[in-house]
Amino acid sequence: MKVGAQSRPPRIALVTSGFEVGGGVPTVARWLRDSLRSIGYVVDIHDLATSSRDPYSRRLLQPKSWIRRSLRERAGDQDSVIHWGANAVEIETMRYRPRRELVKALQTYDLIQVVAGSPAWASAVIGAGVPSVLLAATTVAWERRWHLAQQTGAWRIWRHGMTSLTARVERHALSNVDVVLVLNSAMLDSLRASGYERVIKASPGVDTRFFSPPVAGSQRDGYLLSVCRLNDPRKGLERMIHAYAKMLQLDDSIPPLILAGRGQLPAPLLGLVANLGLSSRVTVRSNVDIGELADLYRGASVFLQTSHEEGLGMSVLEAMACGLPVVCTDTAGARETVVDGVTGWLVQQNSDSQVSELVADRVLEVLQGDGLAMSARARQRCEQAFSNEVALRRFTDVYEELHAREPTERIYIG
């Protein structure tokens, strides 16, 4: 699907979820939309409902909504974001189901690109008869493994049930898209072992011109920085705070810590900061915009992440593009970006107390050792493997191959 090979630019429906909520999936969706538009593609965002209280859905608990004529809501901006509600939105699996109105709208595009955390979201586009590509971060069982382990009682039984049903939807979706793109080798191996053949690793990229090191060079005396959804327990901020307390015990000259990202830091974590005597050393920056975020990266000396999640971690890429060495937990996503001992350090997912101790040790090692060399290597790795140009080609190669096929040649995996 080369731009210029047709009488009009290719039109792509980028189907995602939680586009305005923030986090890794919306960040990838925005990157892909903006990058494709920059080379001539026409891209519209189709944002699927994620909340049981979605105002554009037909809700079981709100009878007045049953007579709603349309599930579609178009945002009043120039970015062509179209929000879609769902029927019986309180039931998780109903959010993944196709909507006749949505399918009809998708049939006007040349290609459908789904960007999602779980493959289940691709189920909503089945039946459109348009070549479809799924970019999935993980499977629902993998994504919820840590979260389910924390729950007890009736809620745990309910969540396990919903997870099992969603896994069935995932298998159906994976078998009915043309190509599956995954973010890491672990996901690639898992799907291929399950019999899905048309699976390709295609990590997204980062704008290395916008996210760039400070003009004066890497900061040896800057603050420590973490960027994530502040109210998401899967990000492991409790153990990061304990890690920072451990650093101060080992060396009280450690620079301050900034916790930045979408949302608010939960009250229990604010209490933990106070109880550990860190209130003067830890700053929370909520809901920073992209310009402020880039400035925060440039002023830091080390980037930290203590996530339980296995996704790629776009903030890690942004940090590396700005020349920051990264100390983070060893996840499937982190192994795609961080070269252990070269551009930063990967810390094994042991007990929370062990993770905190290991993170503290590694940060001190960076600050007192070859942090500047790691900074240069982190930037170089981003330019070579994750720049917009390099990463986008992984997607457009797939689009061009699909567009070159006759309709009868489309391959369904499974």
C-alpha cells in the first residue's frame, strides 16, 4: 500500500480502546496515527468503549439507553476521533463484539489496524471484509496474571470467569485477522507455539527528533525519573518508593525522585512517601503534557521503572531517546529495548523487597559508574532500532503486502 500508487491516499481505520485514558496502548496508537499521517496516509481513530458506565452505550442498568439509535459519538476536533459505545456495556465481553454500525463504517476503509492490549478487541472488526492487522501487547491471561493474584473472594471468581470468556474471544479474533503484530519475542513465541503462523514482531518507535538529549549533554547530577500511570498498581510504584528509601540509606547524596504521568498518586502511596520521610525528596507531577514530559526526560540522570506488566513500555523508549540509562524490572517488553549492562540494567522480578534492593544497587552503580557511556549507548540504540523511520517500516511493509493481494488470497491464521 504505497502512498502515491493510488489515485487517493490509503485510508486506514485505526481501532483502539481507551484512547483518551492514557497509558501504553493510546501512546502507541497516537504514534502510529501521527507517523502514518506524516507520510500521506489518511488515518481515523475509532475508539471503543472500555467503561461499564460509557455514556454512548446501551447499558443494562439504564433502561432509557436501550432506545439509543446510535452508538457512535464523533469528537468535535480535527483529529477524526470517533468513539463507539457497546451494547450491554457492563458485561466485559460485550465490549469486544462487532456492532453493525461500526462494521458498516469500517467497510469504507482500505485497511483496519487494531492497536490493543489484548487481541480480544480485534473481535469488534470481524465481518467488515477489509484487510485487518492486529497489534497486540499481550494476552488477557498474561496481562491479568499479577492482578488476579492480588484478589480474593467473589471478586476474584468473577474476574477469573471474565478472563476465561475473554480468552475465548481472543482465540476467535486471532483466527480471523489477516496479520498479527506483537511487541516482543515472548508474545511471538507464545502465539506461534499455539499454532498462529501469520505473526510478526513489530515494535513501535519514537520520534527521536522530538525526544532528544539536552543540548548540553547528558545530566550526571539530574534527578531520578519515573513515568507511568500513577494510579495503576501494576506499575509497582510502591516498590519504587521503597527502592528510593533504600538508595538514601546507602548514599544520602542521591538526587531527588520525580514520579510523573497520567492520573493521581493514590493516597496510600502518598502516605508511604510521608511515613518513610521522603516528602522533601519525592515530587509527583500529574497529567503532564508531551512538551513537559520531554523536558522532564532531558533534566534527569536515570530513568526508573518497576512495573509488573509485560508490555513494551513506551516511556522507556522515550527516556532512551533522550539519552537516559534505564534501570527497570525484567519484563518481556523491557528485554526488547534495554540491553542489560549496556544501555541500563534489568532487575529480576523477585519479591518486592528484593526488587527494591536490586533497583537501589543498580541506580547507585549507574550514578557512580559509567552512566554517561550508558546514556550515549541508549540514544544510539533508539536511533538505530526504534526511530520513527525504522519502526514505521515494519508496519507499512505489512500494509503493502496485504494491499498487493487479491481478495481471494487473504490468509486467515489459526
